[in-house]
Amino acid sequence: MNKPRLLLSLLLLAGSVRAQSPNRLPIIEGFSSATCAPCATWNAVYTPILDANAPNAEGSGEIAVLKFQMNWPGSGDPSYNTEVGTRRNFYGVSSIPDWKIDGDDNHGSQLQIDTYKNIPAKIEIAAAYTITGNTIDVNVAFTPLTNLGGGSRLYIALANKEYAYNGANGETEFHHVFRKMLPTASGISLSFLDSGITQTFHESYTYTINANPSQLSFDFWNDQIEVVVWVQKSNSKEVWNGAIGTQGVLGVAENDHDDFGMMIYPNPLQTRSVVAFDANGSDNIRIKIYNPLGQVVYAENLGKRTGRQRFPLKTTSFDAGMYYLEIVQGNRVASGVFQVVK
């Protein structure tokens, strides 16, 4: 076993090992209301399409979805608050339903989702969160893959995964509903996005759970909280890339030597992690994980692949401790260390 030459980078989550994930995580934003009849019609058609892409699923989600519930028509939706209004003004939304995908107009098709999945990402980004009592702490780290200049913002959004409510439009189930942006709906201004320069951010928020939130409040309907983060150009509305927050600790360490640009996140981790790396397609990719005794506890031949790879790795059967991960493709080698905590 080679001595690890990479001290890891970031974190996320996962299920079992699976095929290559998309280069980009599309950010899908919907403007809707429980008092809007056309919204109910749209949602009935589009929700199954979204669900087929594992929206906001930690470690396996292929898209991120946020619904901004408006205060019109009529009395509007109880989930409306001033930060929803800020996001509406950002896009100039004047009628609903109105949906966006990575800042562009969303036509509600799987084909469009697939198109955006396949757009090469311009940043690598990951997020992790912890909850202590009613306080959520979110950590974000991202690295531009090219120089993107200034004029962008980091957005950290909290949403309710789902809740029940009898809407005037006949809807009774609501999913991925936005509740709060950290620190505010204006996001975090980024003065520069330079290639290869990692930036990290931390935000904390103490929330209130209320089974019947009143309009304008930031209360959560329940404790099913989702975290979605993304970096977006303010003037063009282009989204550079996004990530689904995963429960755990986001660790960042120095890169010593690595032929793959490998990232492992989250790290430390409890049961699942994501390995991201660059492949050149010339040879089969082999991955191995060693325990502290030097024994191989996981091995997989991933075949030939090209481009940035991201796949989930399940570690539920691993004991607590330090592990070494090695990736080999031809004469290219990357190795790293991660910690499993129980």
C-alpha cells in the first residue's frame, strides 16, 4: 500500500457505489402558492419528474429543488416571508407558476434537466451541516475550476423537506419549501473566484418549529430540514454550481500531491461519503480502501471513465478509525486518509 500523499478536502454523503454523477448539480427554483390553481396543475405534472432525480437527497441527489411560496393570488401562502419576496425580485417574477433552472427559464421537462446536468461545472462545491438542539451550523467550501472574476454570490438556503397543508388550490402536500437564507436572502458577496483557490464559509441559525407557521414568519413546519447551497453570478443569473448539504462535518486540509484532484467529503464521516476525482479514460480505474492494519476492506474496478467523477461510497460496515483510500488509473495514483466516527 502506498503511503497517502493527499490530505483530503471536503464532504457530502451517499448510498452504495453507483455510476458517474452529473458534472453539475442543477439548482431548480419554483415560485408557487397554495392559492394558485395553475400552480397545482403544473406541480401535478412536474413533481414526478423532479422526484425521478432524487431532489435534495443527501449523497445521491441529482438536482436541488427549492420552492418559494408567494403571498398571492388572494391571501397567498402561509410559507411566504420577506426573503421569498427578495428572491422573487431577484428574478423579476410577476406571475406564477414560474420556475428557473440554474437561473434560466425552466420549461418543466426531463430533457431540460438532463441538458443542465451535462453542462461542465465551473466550481467544485460541497456543504455539510450539524444540528444541536434548534441551532443549525452550515459549512461550505468551494474551489473554482477556472477564473470567474467577481460579481458572484454564495447562497445558503434552508428548506422544509415536506409538510401537509390544505391549500385553497386543492394541494395537500408541499415539498422542498424554502424557509430561510443564511445569513440573508441577499447571499454572501464574493469579491473574487480565482481558479484553484478554495474559499470556506460558516453560517449558523437558530430556528423555531411551528406546526402552523404564520405568513411572514421564518418558522419551520417540522424538523425535516434540507440545506441547498450554490454560487451564482448576480447580473447574468448564471449558476456556477451547487451542492446539497449533508449532515456531518466539513473538513478541509492541505493538498500535498495528487494526480486526480481528489476530494473526499464529508470527512470525518459516519456512514457515507463521496469521492470526487478527475479521470482521463485511458485505463481502468481501481479504487481500494485500507484499514489501520493495512487490510483491504473495499476494492472496486470502476472501468474506464473520462472527466470529473463523483460517486457515493457506503461505509456503514466500517469500524470507527482512520482509513486510507487509493485510486489508480494507469501510472496515475492518488491516495488520501479519512476518518470514520461512530
